[in-house]
Amino acid sequence: EGVAIEIAEAVVGALKGELAATAVNAPMVPAE
């Protein structure tokens, strides 16, 4: 779920013109 949220935020950022490649290519995965 957390990864999906990270990707969704990255997509929103990309639509706003931000550089979101890092968030999409290397999402932070919680160590659970």
C-alpha cells in the first residue's frame, strides 16, 4: 500500500511539472 501511495504522489508531482523519476524508479519499501 505504501508503495502505491509513493507512486501516486510521484505521478501527481510529475503532472505538476516536478521531477518524479526517482520516486517511481526506486520507491521506499518499508521493512516489514
